[in-house]
Amino acid sequence: MITAIKVDNDYSRIIKYILLDEEKKECILILTGQQDGEELDGIKEELKDMVGGAYQIIALNRLSREDELFFLWPHITEILQDKYSYINGFLERARLELKGNRLLIEVETNLAYKQLNDEKVRTFIEKELAGLLDEEIVLEVKNGDLLKDIPLEIDKKELENKFLKSRRKKPAEKTVSDNGIIYGRKISADKTHRLNEIQGEIDHIVAEGLIFNLEEIKSRRGNSFYLIDITDYSNSITVKLFPRRNKNLEGELKKGRWIRVEGYVQNDQFSRELVLIADHINDIDDLIERRQDLAEEKRIELHLHTKMSALDAVVDVGEAIARAAEWGHPAVAITDHGVVQAYPDAYWAGKKHGIKILYGLEAYLVDDGEDIIYRPLKGKIQDFTYVVFDFETTGLNSRNDEIIEIGAVKLKKGKIIDEFSTFVRPVNPVPANITRLTGITGEMVKDAPVIEEIIDSFIEFIGDAVLVAHNASFDYGFLKSALKKCGRSYLENPILDTLALSRALYPGFKNHRLNTLCEELGVSLENHHRAVDDTRATAELLTIMLARVKEEKISKLEDINKLSKNIDWRNLRTYHLLVFARNKDGLRDLYKLVSSSHIKHFYRVPRILKSELTHVRDNLLIGSACEAGQLYRAILENQDEQEINKIVRFYDFLEVQPLANNAFLIGEKVESIEELKKINKRIYQLGKKYRKPVVATGDVHFLDPEDSIFREILQAGQGYEESSQAPLYFRTTEEMLEEFSYFGEEIARELVIDNPRKIADLCEDIQIIPDKLFTPSIEGAEEEIKNMTLNRARELYGDPLPEIVEKRLDKELNSIIGNGYAVIYLTAHKLVKKSLEDGYLVGSRGSVGSSLVATLTGITEVNPLPPHYRCGKCNYSEFITDGSVGVGPDLPDKRCPECGEKLEKDGFDIPFEVFLGFEGDKVPDIDLNFSGEYQSSIHKYTEQLFGKDHVFRAGTISSIAERTAYGFVRSYLDERGLMANNAEIKRLVKGCTGVKRTTGQHPGGQIVVPADMEIYDFTPIQKPANDLESDVLTTHFDFNSIHDNLLKLDVLGHDDPTIIRMLQDLTGVSPFDIPLDDPATMAIFSGTETLGVSPDDIGTSVGT
């Protein structure tokens, strides 16, 4: 419920009225424009106490009357429906137009017109509006055509889009041409229903929607009907079409196209929900206005996430690249969180659409070189005076919250020589949660001096001492704000952070909070979270820690930072950071960084150490990223100017984003939209100062605004309390220029167009997927395979070879050796031979049985020649090529006409093309089934053959399947008490499927890298599912992405070879001695008699 509250108290000069949205927990202040920042801060604090901390306070200043009406209208509709219940729904669907002091309301039906035009209703609305807008409004009601209108709604995203001017354009008038008829006749579009307006059965309806699911169902009699799921993004519905004369509509009804449907809505007896029965369907796809990029010169998006950003982004990489190409963008960057698994698909999509791909990453950076002491002076540690200080504050935001207590002690040669302690009276009340934490009440500070009255005495107390604090960036941020507020210069004293120092000196501690350190080091801490007590304890800790520093052979103040190398990177904060590969060498370096982050530095997320990044940065471009980046955070936290400058110098380019992306910071970290603008402008100024290009990026997580619901569902499924979405969609050039219009036209163009193009130009067009197969090298493999094959063939078929055998071998060997596949055959041969020597059978499977060379080299037992007889004694052979027999074992028994020996029967008549394709150049895929208990041994043998650093398990990527997505959607709806029909659920499920969840490993696939190359020439590596306990390393890319570039051995583990080995040991019968046409053996597939048991004995009617 949205309630408008007129302000009649002392604040009426500042606030016209307040809109309270109980559902979305938003308190919107409509301002008069006569306030100053300090007054507004006080009001907001009071309101927080009144409405509760759950509400977000949003202040809107100098709105036009049209904008005010936008925010007010939901309140008007609600109170009107309360007073006149028969007005149900009419006003939500009305079209509003304000002309001077006349408000024109167009409604959709004659009934609505009559009810809203009632004098008492009009008077009621006019009175409500006049009271809030402070001017007379005259109401006019009109029965209008609302086909092209969008219902007036107020939700968080619409509020952001309205206020931040990122709304989509209104659709143009639409007409349907004669050739748009799919079925039936041309539809008159005088009036259409939006799908969310369908609440019951309707005798006649015209609706429009995008086809997202299509199913043709055929009856037993051969008749067809169609189930067509459509959406207009307000809701979805299933359209049923029963075409007359069994008309085939294949090719005319297509997913992804918009249609207009005329028919009626009824309750369906099968689905038990409302469906739209179609009488006529028109294609209106060409009439739908889509977002287009009409700028003469286009932007480049440098910050885009795909479905490989696990459970965080819903962008299909192919669709994003197609969209960028459609809009005429010359390039687009891929920057997933911590991974590069979208690269292969991005590469092929880039080639398809002729667009340059920038291969990047949004990394989780750990600044393992962060200083323990800032601005250290030269001199011995023992010679300096130290001032240990601590503030208690009204909150965590140094830009907006206030100091309420100062505690400080002065330390010289390990002794406290002076103290400073005072309460500080804040402008705003002390919040209840701060009172609970610190024990400081409003009563305790009401008579205290304000900060302006004591700042000079505190500065004097500090003098030229080294400042010391536990988590110094927090306290020093508040000190800087206080100095700025009081018009004083910032201090240049050294600043020592005991939090960082304790991490360096005591890496084994469970944490480094002040109370934990006191407990571990035997320091008394009473009244924790009171400034005076905390400073005394910190001073005692400092004395202990400086003694420990001395034990580390460090005596000079400036050398303390050498200890930072001892800090466990797991204890350090992570920041977001963009990294791009400039060239092929940069891509290898990026792959190495990603591998290290997943194998050596994975802790909750894959982390890249700043020291490692610095070491390989020559072929990389490094950007400052989003609000979670180190630069943005330093500005938010009011860090020291010298530290901010140091951060800026590290980056190659800086990044700013649309204001709405960071609107969630309002109320917590910043005061208003204006403050977000100031931060972006500060970043731009820093870029100018240090000659770093500043780029505007969208931080894209979904393709279009309406796709935000999919990410919202995924985040809600992960337990995020606030899952509603910032507008992180792929923006056009015009949309981005509008977002940054507050910079002025010239700078906006620089941010949006010029600088992103400069960054793109610095990156080469990199080929990340090689266009050939790289096999490991085994010297003499070609000759060995050829000789082994021919020698075995002559053993079986004699010399000279029969023509049919010789031709087949010539064909196969030419393909195998000519395409460089001999080493693959030789490797498989060695693996099978090793297993057989160790007493375990190997079963080959799949198309390898179509290769006679594989048969003759012992890789498979299947002989692909036509059915034939062969004499094991004199090499006589007889081939049956007339098609009278399917396979050799089906031939009747026969004696050799040359020597009288019983002939062997073989040949399964499989063409070689099944294995290597019609051109003989398809990469062979040899699947071998080893005994499960022997699999690990054969894997180690592969590593012995090629070297451990050149053999890796084939990696897999697991994404959200349809069933899992359904669970996410169902939970999302149920938790919010929302109802949805099957079509809408299908749409939501479809939008959530395919998003990465985790990684894994192929059950037996091993990737082999040539000895003269590294795995980083092809892919990063990682541990499966980021299991740090596993000793397995897998490819970071899904193995299918590099299937045609590296040798993959399918070294699988199965029970059958193990069971056959056990049976051989038990019976003494070799499996090689059992003929394939043995009647007794074949009989076990149809009965149990051969085994000498009954079905009752073994619980089954067959012996298998």
C-alpha cells in the first residue's frame, strides 16, 4: 500500500509531502527545493526512527508536476478504491495527460468513463491532488483508445528508470499489413488486452505477445493442434490453435516472433487454467519497436557478464554478441566473475557475427601489498611518539555519520604519557542500535561539545605523533570528515594500523578483532566499544606488537611494511578488478592468473594476488571495475588522498557506471543521487590528473530490462534478502550518453564512446581456439603404427594381403598418418597393452570399432571388414560381400578348403567413415573401458607416458537444469505469495536455465598436451568443483570446447572388465576362447537353463 502524507509541521518548508510504500519499504520525500544538506540529514534521521530501519529513505528534489503525478498516482488509485469500491482497476489502466492545470484521464471502456466521470468521484480526486500539489487541478475524463498505452505502475525498477531517465521509448502506432496473416484473417487492433489484465473467461479478446514456446501435437488420426506460449512481459498465456483443414503452420509460427491473436479466453479442462483459443493469428514482429542503437558512432561495452558468472548473470554470450553486432558496436568485452569459461563460445560467436571480442575477467583482487603503516617517517621505532585513538560513531559511513566519542592515549617508549577523552554532541540523534552496541545514549552526549569546539584541541594533542588505530581506515576516514567539516587541513602524520600489524605478526590467530587479540595476548579489555577503553587496550597491544617487531629484526619505522609479506591472503579484503588480455602472450598470462586463483588462492572465491598480477601485467590492461573496486571503495570510505592516488596509479584505466547501478548505496553509504554523481566526477578528475582514460560501462548482467526477473529469482534462491535488481542491462549508445549527460555532452561522449574505443584498440584480435589438433609427439609413431598394422594383418590374412584388406588398410593409414593421428592410435595401443599385461581386459566402445587399424593394433576386438572366413593355420580367407549375411559370427561353420582346419568367422561390416568421417579427417574419439579398480593405475601410466605436467582431467561445467530452475521459480513465487500460470512459469524457468552452477570432471577423460607446449596455450586449469582437497587438476574450459585441439583419451572405469577378470579366475576359462556364436552362451540372453539354475533361484527369467 502506498500512502501520501502531507507535511504540516516545521518541515513543511522543506518537504511538500511524503510517500510511504509499505510493501517495498520505501519512504519517498518530495522536496520543495528550499532545504540544505544538514537540515535534510536531520529530517531523514528522524524519519528513520519513525518508520524503522527497514525503510529506505529516498529524497526527490525539484520534480516536474508530471513527475510528481507519476509518483502520486498509485496513492490516488488506492484511496479512491477504498472509498468507491466499484472503481476497481480502472485507474491503474488509465492514460494520464497533464495540460496546464487540466488533467485528462483516458479510460478503456464506456463503463469506466461513466463511473469515473461521476461528479463526486471527480471532486474527490481534484481535492486530493490539490492538497498535495498545492494548486488547483481540473479533471476531465475521456473514453479513449488505450491500445498503445502501458499501465501506470510504481515499482523499484520503474522508479529508478523514471528518476534516472532510462525509460524505453513509447511504441509507435502499429498497423498490420495483409501479408502478416498467419491464420484466419487480418485482425483489427482497435483494442488489445495486456496479458496481466486477463483474470477470467472473456468472450472476445485481442492480445499480443512474443512466442517463447511452441508445440505441435498430433492426434492418432493425424490431425494437429498447436500450443503456443506467448508473453508481453506483464504476464504470459498459452494460446491454443485448432487449424481448419489441418493446415500446416510449420515455418510461420516461430519462437522469438511477436504475434497478434484474436479469439476467446476459457478455462481449459486439461490444464485447468485460462487459455486463449485462437480464431485468427497475425505476425506483427516487424511492427514491434525494439531497442535500437541509432547513434552515428557506437559505444563498446567493456563490462559484460554471461551465464558463466555462477548464479549471477543470465546473459547468453551468443545472444549478447549478436545484439552488439546488430547495434553496430565494433567490439564487446567478456568479463565474468573469476572465470573465463565463456571464451570459446564468445570466440565462435565473434567469428560468426564479424565482431571483435575483448577477452577479459572481473577478478577478485587481494591487495597483498597493502601497507601496515602509511606515510612512514625515517627513524627508529622506539624514538617516535604514538597517539592511539578510537572513535565511537553513529554509524559506519564516514561521509554521513558522526563521531559521538573520542578516546586517545599518547605513548612514548612503551609508556602512556597523556590521555584525551570526550563525548561529542552529534547533529542527529544517537541510533538505538549504536546505544545497544556502545552503551552511549542521547542523554550522555546532549551537553557535550560539538566537533567544531574540540577539533583543535584534539589536533594539538596529536601533534607530530604517529597515529595508531585498530582498522585505521575506518577511524581515519571519520577524522578526515571531521577535519573537512571544521575547515581544517588534513593531517600528514604517519598512520599505523594495528589490525594489519597483528595479521602480519600472528597469522595463526583465528581472527584479529580487538577483543580476540586482547584475549590471545593477555590484555585486559573492559567496556569494549567504548573509545577510551578500546584505546588503552590498543595501546597495550601496540607495545606488545612493537616488541615482537623488534624480534623480527626490524628497528626502523619505515621497515615495518616489510612484514606485510607475512599476512595470510585469506584474511585480506577482496576487491573487484577488470583485466583484459592485450595479445596472445597476455592471454597466456591471464590463463595462468586464473589457474593460480583457482588452485593456490581459492578461498570462497578465486582470488588474484596483486603481487602476482603486477608481475605479469605487461601484456594486460587493468581497470578499476565497479563500486566493489578498490578505488570506488577508497573514495566511499573517505580514505587518505595519498592512498587514493596510489590506488589510481596502479590502473591502466578507470571505470564509472550509470547512477542507478549504485542506487542501492543511497541511505547506507551515500546520501543521495547527487553524491553518486560526485563520486563519478571524482573518478573522472583522478583519471585526468593521472592521464588514465575513464570509461563508462554498464556492468551487464542481463540483456534487456525485462530480463531482470531471472537474476532476481536466482539471487532470491541463494538467500539474498534484497534480490530486487539494479538496471544492469545492455545499453545502447544513446542510453549511455543520457546516463552520463550530467557530465556535459563533450565529456559524456569521451566516457561512452571515445575512451572505450581506445581501450579496445589496445587489445589485439586474439585467436583463442586453434584451428588444428595438437597431438603429443612420440618419435616414430607413424612408422610404428604402420608396421604394427601390416605385420598383424599379414599374420592373420597372409602375404600378399587380400585386395579387400589391402585397400581398406591403405585408405585408413593414409587418413590416420596424413592427419597426424598415428600418435593417438599408438597411445591407445600402449594403454590397452599395459592393462592386458597387468591382467585386466579392456573394452572399447563406440565408433573405434569401425577402424581396421584399431583392430590390428589391439585397441579393439571388433573387426570392421565384411563378413568373412579366415584360417588361422594357412591364412586362407573368403569374404562374403553380396549382403546375404550381416556379420561374420552368423556364418555357418566351415572347414578350410586348403588345409581342412576349422575356419574362424569374423567381420562386422562397418565403414571406416563412421569413425573418421567421409574425408577421413575427423578427430578420432577412442573410448576405452578399463576395470574400475585399475582405472587410477592406467591414469598414472598416462602421466608416465607424457609427463604429469602435460596430462589433465577433462573438465565439465554444470549449469542449472530445467528441473532445478523450476524449483528456484516455485520458491520465489511461494515466498512472495505470488500466483503464476503454467505459461508464465515456463517463461521464468526458461530464463533461469543454462546458468552455471559448478564445475566437475569427465569420468575418465584425460587431456594430453604436447611436450613442447603448455596447457596455458589452450585453457586455464582448476580443481573440480573448486575442491581444494582433490589432487585432480581439470581443464577450466569444458572439454568439448577444446575437443578438436588437444588429444582426449577416454580412459573410463567400468565394472564389466573387473567382473570378467573375476570369472576368469573362478572358472579358468579365458574370455578370448568363447566363440561369439556359441549357442549356449547366446541362450543366457533368453533363459536360465544354460546356467543350470531356475528363474526362482536367481529372481529373473534370463541369465543376464
